[in-house]
Amino acid sequence: MAALAAATTIKGVTCVVPAFNAASTIDACLASLLAQRTDIPIEVIVVDDGSSDDTATKARQWQDRFAQLKMSLRVIRQPVNGGAARARNAGIQNAAHDWILTQDSDDTSRPQRVAALRRAAETQPDAKNTLFGSRFSRHPPDATERYAGWANTLTPERLFLERFRECTLIQPTWFFHRALWENAGGYDADGGTCDDLRFFLRHVGRGGLLHRVEEDLVVYTMSEGLSSITHRKELVRCRVAAFSTQILDGDWKGRKIHVWGAGRDGRCFLNELALIGRADAVEALYDVDSAKIGTYHNGATGLSMPVRHVDEIRAPFVVCVSMRNPQLVAYVQAAAQRLGAIEGADYLHFN
């Protein structure tokens, strides 16, 4: 009965498109939304975020074509550039429908995107508390090939288990109810980076659910000059902040944690914890490399931490090494089995 009740709430969809100096891409973006094959009303809101080109003019030129198909296209002009997060918030605040589809101005949607996501929401228990996404293609095809391969092949269980590694559902594929956006506090419009990852982690941290549709529904474009890539250190800082709040102050509160990896990633994790005053939660770093055994010392901050062989690691532990090496994956799994540790409860992946 819950799934049937959820279906009755989807009476229309609003797609929010933040756009800044997107004159060269907005036509393809809007054409893909105009081509959606669905029987429910679709509203598209383009939020021109203070563009200096003719993004708004080009977007308005599509309004008659949308109207002919009984679809709505509105263009909202922001007086100054305030960032994509603020633009998305403005679009959602002005949305006529409660179900929100996100799309970047340089991306395109497959014709079945709205229909497929609607279908998923209608059959998902607790749909209003679920962040939906889908598989995607990259343009050009080799852009962030490793990340795309990882995100497109995660099992439903691993969407949650690997949440501290990155967004396991990428924002250009998102579909959600307005209540989810409100409960997550909206997008952080503070001008900072990682607004999608911060939103994602807040949603999951408050018990929100994740669901990926197993269809390629979006072409996710790597555009020169657009913020398609966020600096690695900023991503780590965002993830560590969420880890501190949700794990150190949550299920592992009062327990010393053990960090698997004394290389770059493990040290970065530790140093970011130190910056927010949480380094004392770490018992030690652990590594397989005998050359690293001893003490790690950060000369800039004065922080010191013992480094032990990974065979001495105990739960709870955080894996801060790349999992692309099958031998390392097997090593972690063997250690977890030896300790009786359960992923998600006793250990987590951070890299």
C-alpha cells in the first residue's frame, strides 16, 4: 500500500537547471528535456546565475516550443553570480511541483529519464525520504573514467557503505521530493565547494535512503571552465567533517579508531581530523610497508602518531588506501574476518 500511496503524489516534475555563461550548452540541455517521454506535467526552471553572455535570451527562445507540448519553461535571472548551490535553491523554492529533477546546463537527459525515475519513486517505500539517481555516461567518454566506472557499478548495499568515499549517486542524475531538500537544509549557498557532497552526506546522515535506477539516463559532460572537478583536498575536508559528526559522535562515540594506511591518504585523513580538533580519536596508523613503521610526525603542526604493522589493527578501523588492488581488497577482507568485523558497523572505507 505504501508504494501505491507514493505513486499518487507524483503529479508533476520540476527540473531545475542552474546556468552560468551557458550559452554554448543550454540549447542541447533544453532539447533533451523537451524530448522527455512521459504523461505527467514537466516544468523546467532555468536559473540564470548572473551570466554575462546570452544564456537567458537563448533559454527564453525555447519557451514557445515547450508551450506547444504543454510543458512549462521559466527563466529566473539572478542579479549577480552566487554559485550553483544558491541557484538550485532558488529554482526549488520557485518550483510548481514537489518532485525535483536536477540537471546541469552542460548535461543532457535521455528521453526516458523522467519516466524511469518516476517509476522508481512510485515503487519505492519511503520515496519522500529517498534520494534517487541513475547510471550515466561521460562526455568525453574517457572523462573521470575511473570514478564513472566505480559509481555505475556499485551494488545497492554499497551505495551506503561507500558514502564517505564520494557521492555514490552523482548529482546530475538526482531526483527527490521537496521534503528531502528541506530536511537536508537545502544546498549550502555559502560559496564553498562540495555543495553536492555536503547535501548528500547530510541526507544519508539523517537516515535518508539511496536508490539508483539501473539505466543510463544522463550524459554527464566535462566542460572546460566549469566546476566539474573539485580539488581533492576540499573533498577530503568535507568527508572528514561528516565522518566526525556522524561516526565519531555517533556509532563510534568514545572509542579509539584505527587508520589503515600511513601513506598520503591515511596521513591526509589524520591531518584533517587534527584541523577540527579530533586527532585524539585516533589510536594509530597502520601499514603493510615496514619502512613506514615507527612514528609519523607532521612538522608543520607538531602532530605525532604511532605507525604499526597492519596485522596489529583492531576495530573500529577506517580504510584509507586505494581499493583498486585485488590483493589489498583480499587483505582487508581477511583482516575483517579475523577480527569478526562487519563493514559499516566495525569498519568503513574512506578511499
